[in-house]
Amino acid sequence: MGMDYDITRRRLLGTLGLSASVAVGGCLDGEPAEGETAGSTDDTDAASSNESAATDEEEGDGADAEASPCTAATDYYEALFAGEFETAVDYHPLEYTDLTREEALEEWTATEDELATLDLLETDCERTEPTVDIEAVEDQVDATVSEIVGLEVGITVDRGGETTTDHEREDWIELEGEWYVLAELEEPEMEVDVEFSEPTVAVDATGADAEVVVSVRDEDGDPIPDATVVVTEGTSTLDESVAVEVGDADASSDGPVDGSYDLEDHQGVLDLEDRVSLAPDQATGTLEVEIQPPADSPYVDAEPNAELVVVAD
């Protein structure tokens, strides 16, 4: 089953990565703009205006030109590099998401001093194919997406007499007649769960009787390989925590297994022999289970998992 996608904070504010790279690297990662030198700001501004106008003429005239994604992208970067964050933030679809205007502005004002060292000389814009489809975005915004386009925006800046050009690859979406920038999609978090081959284990069980096959699945029931299942004591006593990585068909949490198992890549064997005990007056107890999802995955173990029950003989 495929995953949905969320428009995340990183997606909404991803274009700010341009100014962050400038702050760290001292200049944009690009070559000096041909024919440009420090002090040519007026000429390049004029060229920028002419080129922007030419791009918009290709996309439409009059009102259509004003509403083009390239015009929006040019205006966005002009506001951003001028430190006009109140204007620039309007080019992110905040009103259609859970991210607030105040949160976005707080992120940006942290780079204000660095942006002040840069002079935006020129932007150029070319349409490309978008990296996501309308359905993936529309599932996450409270509006109908009229259109989505990819843009490659060339940005030329001057910093202390050095002129450099870089290109930003972005997706822009049209919502209710206005264009907004996106930068990246990220998979949402998905809850994981565990299943046991046997819900109970006898306190004095030995061999295969003390072994429990665990299976890790996501909230939709799909198998999850490369996870680790960790068992700790609950109302029963465990001499130490027991962990097993699912997907290891030849070994359990305690080396080779006694039982015969045809394990899949989302399963493992917990060996509890001589590890668990109950108080003299206890008939049953529990062991608690934690799942460690695969690294660099969208999976989380935030909800309580089923407990393994220990019974007296």
C-alpha cells in the first residue's frame, strides 16, 4: 500500500535553504555571472525586468502575466533578499496548512543579518516538469489545486563585489488564483505495531516452548523489515531486557533457535528461557514491548503495544 505525503515545515520553508547556504558558504554555489561586475546593479536590474517581462509574455498577457508562476517567483525572491519577510511569507501556502505565519517569520528573521550582506542583481525563470502531482498536494491542503508547475529559478547576487549565480529547482502551486512555492515533500509518520505467535509464555518454559515469534507491521497491516523488538519487564520480572532484530531467520534474541521457523523479513524470535519469573503469589504477569523502527524511516512507536503475558505453570 502506498503512502500519502504531508506538506511539512521543511517543505513550506524549504526555499529558505538558498539564503542559508549563502550564510554558511559566503556566496552562492555557482559561477560568476558572465559580463557582470560589482557596481552594475542598475544595468542588471533593468535586464532582470526585461527578462521577467519576456518570460511572462510567453505565459500570457495582461492579468494572466501578473498571475504567472515566474512572476510570482521573481517577486518572492525580490522580497526575500530585500528582507521584506512579511511580503515573502505570503508566497507560502500557510493559510491552507497548520503552520502559522508567526512560525514562518521566526524561521526567516534568524537569517536577516546574512541576507543583508547580499544584493539581488537578477532572477530568471524557466518552467520544468513538477516533481509531485496535484493529488499528492491536494490531499494536504484545504483548497483545490488548480495547477502545479516546476520552475528553475536563476538567482544572481553580489556580495562584497563578488557576483555569483545559482539555480533553485522548485514546485509552485496555484490555489484560488494565487501562486505559492513548495520545496520538498516528506513522508508522514506511521505507527508501528507488533504481533505474537503466542500471546502467553509459561514462566518455566524451555526450548521451543520459551520462544515467541514476533511480527512488526505498520498501522495498515503492511510488514516492516529491519525493525528491532525490545522486551522489558512489566508486572513479571525479567533478568534483563531482551531484543531481537526482525528478518534474521537463523538466530533469535539469544543465538540459534530451538524451534523450526519459516520467518519472513518482518519477523524474529524472542527467546525467554530462564529469563522471566513471577512472585510466589502471582499467577500471571506481563512483559512490555517496545519497537525500534528502521533508521531513517517514517515509522514511529508512539502508541502502547500489546503486552506479552507470562503464566505460572
